[in-house]
Amino acid sequence: MTENKTLVMKFGGTSVGSVDALKNAAQIVKDARAEFSRVVVVTSAMSGVTNLLLDSAARAAKGSMENLSALESNLREKHFSAADSLVADESTREVVKREIDALIHSLVDLCKAMAVLGEASPRALDTVASIGERMSVRLLGAVLNSAGVKSRAVESTEFVVTNAHYQNAHPNFAATTERTRAILHPLLDEGIVPVTTGFIGATMEGAITTLGRGGSDYSAAIIGSVLPADDVWIWTDVDGVMTTDPRIVPNAKTLPEITYSEIAELAYYGAKVLHPKTIRPVVDAGIGLRICNTFNPSHPGTRLIANAALASAAQNGKQIVKAVTAIRNQRLITIEGGGMLGVPGVAARAFGAVASTKTSVPLITQASSEQSICFAVPSESAEGVVNALQNVFAEEIKDEDIDRVWMTDDVSIITVVGVGMSHTPGVAGRVFSQLGNNNVNVYAIAQGSSEVSISMVVAAEEADAAVKALHELIVK
């Protein structure tokens, strides 16, 4: 055992989503305890539960309560059957079931209140969404104790302190550090494994908040950074970060190592393995991060390492291009007109209009002539963004300084990532030659100054062909 070494392990929804998955998770924690003297477990809700909760809240807000009885039965069956199978001690099992049942009753009461009011506030939705994790933590804590791992369920609302930006809250790191150490260190000192909720926190006043969908990864990184831990392991249902989506390219491989800057690009540009916010706390704290498969625990997974080490290896001839991702269901929006040339503030006004629609922009490009600005937005937001831009630039459109604001049909953003691309001559040429040789047309291009990635916009129907073509650069 590594004395006084601290490990934070996060289990995703599929990793705790069934009796077999929970058994695997318990064994993984048991094995980790043999290696690390101090272990903290962060758990997601059981797979599918959060979607079920939010769907029920949305129905209730529209006045429909027809599904509440089925929802209660579904949640009880899912959690109680796992408790019956995996929690040996009868009194412990009954306590856990009572606590979970109380949470289900509180959910039903919340949905009934939403139905009466005819609305679901962001604060109410966060409370509803939190219930999946709050049930899961009690179940997993009892399963671990039954498996011989001394553990205690603790809701992260007790120590992850956030602002009141419901549904996408930001942690107060100073307050979180103080409370996390005060609550978790005594348990760790006693050899107890704290089992805590991912995804959720609370304001200073105690109101439940969520960190955004997929926020359990972020929770693990926050807790790991403030304890501080020596390592954070993210347990999911794949063998780590892959060179691309294996559903598109069957011979995609797991990357044994990846840099912080590479994983940040991949997480942002569509790789589903890691929540984009996870990387920052880990980097700032200088602690390790590993992505592993609950269902294949002997696989080493993917380890994050410092940028410099891998960049050096890559530039010595190893994998200049490391991975390829695709973001689908996007549209390109273009503002164009000769009257924009040299006029200050056009971009600021344009993106102010986009921000007013609460839309995220994953890609921006502008020609040096300054006669057009082009950017991508999710397809479902495109029409609202175009309307907002037409309103903001109504005078310029009327005076013909701006010719038009328009959007394309659906497109995909294809991104090639690799820290070895930085300062390596000819990479962009190889990328575009590869696409040209496979008859893939590129609508727009963007590259950051870090040169870790190049993003290209292609027609939606050419996305798979683009990914397959660019993946060949990795295996060559």
C-alpha cells in the first residue's frame, strides 16, 4: 500500500447502472484500497436516471402527472433490486431502501408542485436532477460496506460550495477547500472511504446546485484538487481516450498517453470521454488523471501527462496527429458586406447578439479582408441567432453596409488533434490533401495559436468520410 497517498475515483452512470456494474465498481474500490491508503469515491446517478428525472419534471411543468406512478415504480425497482442483490445485512439494506424511498417521495412532491405552478425554475430543476446522485451514493456506500470496504455516504452538497448559477454552477474554490478538508480528511484518517455525489453542490445558503450535465467528472477533479489527491481516476465504459469514434472507424485505438492540451481540445470538440471542465482543476493542482474502463479494469486506460514530454516524443516521429473528432448538428452563420471593412466593433456587436441567445460558439473564422465573419452554432439555435443578428444590424442591412446574414444547412466540425503538430512543417498540407484525395469539401477552417488542433467544417453527409480519411494519418 502507498502510505498517505490519496486517490479520488469517479464512477460514471454505466459504471453503477446495474447489479453487475456495481459489483465491478466495488471490486475496483477494494483493489484500489490495497494500493492507496486514502480513497474517495465519487458516483454518478445510475445510468438513465437523470434523464428520467428531468423528463418527468418537464412533463410536470406542462401539467402532466400521468407518468409519476410509473416513475416511482421504475426508480424503486432499479435501486431496490440492486440493494437486495448486493447488500447482505438486512438492517443496512432496509435503511438504504427507506432513505431512497424518501428521496423518491420528495421527487414526486416536487413534480406535483411544478404541475400546480405550471413551471419548473432552474433551482427546482437542479433539486430534481440531484436526486439521482443522492440515491446512488446511498446504494453504492452500502454495497461497498457489504463488500468489506469500510465506507460512508456523504452528499457533496455538504462541502462543494458554488454560486447560485443554477444548472451550471461554478465552485467557490476557497470555501470548497475549507469544507472538503474539514469533512473528508477525518474520514480518510480513520480509514473510511467517503462515497460522495458527483454533479451537485450547494450555495453558501445550502440551496442545491448542479455543475452542468456530465459534471461528475468535474466534481472528481474539484475534490481531487482541493484535498489534494495524488491521482484522479475516471471510471467509464470505454478503455480510455480513443483515436476516434470506433463506430466510424472500427480499427480506432486507445491512446495510452495524452497531454493536457490535447484532452482539452478533444473534450471540447466532441470526445465524450471527459467533461471539458475537468481538466483545469487537475492541471492547476498538478495531479495525475487517468481514464479507465469499469468493465475492463485490467486495461491501463489513458493517462494524462505534461505537454512537453509528449510533444518531444511526437516530434521525434511518433503520431504527429493523435486523434480525430466530429461535432455534428451544427450550422455555419455568415455576416457579410463590404461596409464592414475597417469598421470597429462589428465582431463585438455580432457576438453580443449571439450571447443574448445563450448560444455557445465552437468555431469562428474571419478573412483578413474583414468583409465577412463566419462562425458555427448548434443547429437548434441557428434560427434564433440569425434573427438576433438581423435585429442588431438592422440599420446596416437597410443601408446595405451588410449584404446579408445567412446560415448553411447542417454541417459537422471535424478536428484533428496532436501536440506534435505544433511547429511541425507540412501538417496542414497533409490534412487538406488527405481530405481532397477523398473528395471531401471544406467550408471553413480554424486553428488556434497553440497549433494543437486544426478544425474544419464539412457537409453533414461527409462527416464520416472526413473522419475516416484523417484517421489514416494516425495509422500511417
